[in-house]
Amino acid sequence: MSAIITDQLRILNAKNFVSAVTSSANSYYSFVGLPNATNYDINWDFNPPSPRDSFEQENDYWDTMIALKKIKASDVNQVIRKITWSSGTIYDMYRHDISRVNTSNPSGATSLYSADYYVINSDFRVYICLQNGTDPENPGGRPSLDEPTFTDLEPKAAGDSGDGYIWKYLYTIKPSEIIKFDTINFMPVPKNWETSSEFAAIRNNAAFPNNQLKIITITNRGVGLGTANRTYTNVPIKGDGTGAKATIVINNDSKVESINVSIGGSGYTYGTVDLEGGNVPTGEVTPTFDVIIPPKGGHGADIYRELGAYNVLVFSRIENDIENPDFITGNKIARVGLVENPQAYDSNSLLDLDKASAVYALKLTGVGYSSASFTANSRITQTISTGSTAVGRVISYDQNTGVLKYWQDKSFVGFNTDGSQKSNPEYGLNLNRFTAQVGTGGTTFIGDTGLYIDTQFTDSTTIINSRTYKLGQPFIGGVANPEVKKYSGNIIYVDNRPSITRSQNQKEDIKVILQF
């Protein structure tokens, strides 16, 4: 038994994902992480390994996560392949019948959405190609010479070169959409196409009448078609629709010179030119034509269906913010991803912060804390009681505030980074947390640095030399927990990449393409 999942399901899934992200019932975040990639794999920065999709690996993504950024409704958009108009290129034309057994010309595409049948011009206007110069002498179309620039509702040629192209204007990408959703390979489609008043004129043009025909191509010009240099008007288009008519021009050789749709009619899912009904002579060789059926509702009725919008782009801008220093500087990140519905720390409620820290932190004090240094990714320890040691790895240290951020995972306690168990773990099998509440034999000192946890500090800000510093997360007794509950929600996308060193004056735009 043969079966197929159609592209329309992919488009539906893309729409549903956008709806889920924009719904107030959900909470989606992008995240950055893995500040120690080369400890996992010495060759990571030259050849990052492919992410693994398992529950065990999902826990590791959480353990090495640094910070999260909330995805807002304005940060997600359906996108399509980017096809930029270029003079001299032969484009595909829209056809309703492209398939494995009827491939598109000239690309050979086996489906409409893999064909190059639409373009974006230099002014970020998007057009669909309804005719690419196809005729009996040029069955694969002709080079496009005139860049489409018009915004008229009706399809037309773009210039006077006679290249044979007919374009239909669809929409213009806004500057704000260009910044977020335009990439080398993808470009956005408008949001809320079906309901937005901004696109009402284009939708209405498609709807009156519904499924109006626009293009008929000539596949054979015929021979000996009666009187030369004659024009036949109101030639009927027979099919399951009504009202469509064509104009046929016979040239000096008594062959079909051209055919144009004069009245689009409505309701067609198939059609044929009725030469007899239009009193057009069939001649020695009868001319043949292809009636191109527009998409359901007409061109411009449903932009997502017409252009195949089954990809979604999710945008995040990671900036260093003195008001909320959750995103580290002075160290590296080597992983980005998306998480669905994470929960707030120590809560069953969805996380709802604009930015959230995913790491533990310590507020240190002691002589020289303002000049102390911790090497990124170096190991730190605390004896929390006799025979029990907390161990972690440095993410960052702020000399102004004395805040040390660190991470922990199972590689410290009985396991290697590849998941295999150690034969003799240095610190035992328990992953102890750093704490101000030490037991017998414990100390608040961090290794042999001379610095210790400031057990008197309970706040999310600190004042130094009359200046207030915001710490990004609340401290109790010198210890801060993450603002997100680890292992909550679903990690739905992960990208391992060569390490990026973050500095105070830089920002990163993260653009994630989800292909449904």
C-alpha cells in the first residue's frame, strides 16, 4: 500500500507552531550554552558533532545551558525559500500539475514548492511567475530580462523587452521583517494574510471571481488555420468552471501567434480551449493549449499555500544588558537551541521572564575579591562537610560584584563526558551543590583561592562605591539558583556550533529555521 504525507500538512504544522508560540498559554525560549565545548571534544571548534536526540542528551543540554531569551509573538514567522530575481535567469512558472511524472521547466522540479516560480526583487517585493515565455519554440521558457517592480493587482509583463514573462505582485517585505526574518536562503511571508486589512485588496482581487483563469500556454501552433492574420475573440474555455473566454491571434502563416485570457471566469479545476465553440478553424494540424489552473481561491488568496510556507524562522537577539547580566561575557558559547514551556525555578508555573539565567552563582567576598581571577572553564571546589565535596566549572567571574557563575554535570561524579562510567571517580557519585549551609568539617571557602561565600548577602543587587549593580538573579546567603527549573519543558531544537567568544560590546542575532 502506498501513502504520502502532503505538503499541506507541513504548512499546517508550520501555522500551528507559529500559533503555539504566539499563544499566551505557552512560553517559548531560545537558549545559549556549552561554555566548555573543547572539554567535550578537543576538535569541537573545527568539527562540532551532530546533536543527539535522546532523553540522556536532553539532560546534558540543560546542565550546560547558560541563559534563555523569551520568544515573543513578533519573533516568529513562516518563511519560504529565497529566490532573488536576476536578469538572464530562466525561471519556472506556476503550474498546478507539477509532479514526478510531469516535471517543471526548466528546473526539472518534481513538485511546485521545489520549483523556482516566484522571486523577490531588489526592493523586497515578491512576485509569482505566471508565464515564463513558454511556447512551442521555447518549451523550457526564456531568460527573464525585465525586473518586476510594479504593485498593480492584475498580472502583467514587467517591461518592454518582450521576454514573454507575466508576473503577479503578491506583497512587499517590511524593513522590520527584513531585519528579523530575511536570510541568505529564506525570506518571510506576511503574518495573518487571511484576515489583515493590509492585504485585503490582493485577496479580493483573487476572490472576484473565484479561481479566475489567468494563463493559457501554446503547446502546438497548428497548421493551416484558415484566414491568416485574424483574431478570434470570446473563444470559450470548457471545463468544470464557467464564464472563461480567450482571444486567439492567427499569424501570417495561419498558425496560432498568441492566446490570452480575456475573461477569467470562475470555479475551474480543469479546462480546455473550445476551438469549435469559438469558430476557430482546426486546420491541417489542430493547435493545442495548456490551461493553467490557479491555486484554490485564486492567486493571492492563500499566500502560505501558494508559496509553500512550511518553514518557520525563530529570531532572538542576545545583547549584553547591565540591567540583567544573564548572558555571560569573557567566555564562550558553542550551543544554541529552543525550549518549549520551561518552568520557573522551584515552581510549576511557566517561566515568564524576558531573560533568565540557567546557571548557579555564588557571591564571593574576602581580601582581594575585586582583583581575583578565575580562568574560564577551570574547576572550583568547596568542602561542604567531611568527605563531601562540591565541584563545578567556572563560567564567568565579575570582579566588580564578586559574582562567580558555574555549571555542573555528571562528568564530575562518576561519568565521562561521553556518558561512560568512571572506574574511580575523584569526588564520589553525588553531585553536591555549593552551599552556605555547610556541615561538620565543611567550609564556605572556594578551594584555595582565599575567597569564600558571602553568607550575609541576600539580594539581587549590590551597591559598590555608590553604584548599584544588578546581578540578574536573586541571592540568598550568597548563593543563587537558576531562574528556570532545570529539565522542565521540552527542548525542541539544538545546534552545536564552533565556539563564539562573547565580549561586553557584542550582540548576536540567532535565527533558527524549523523545517516542517
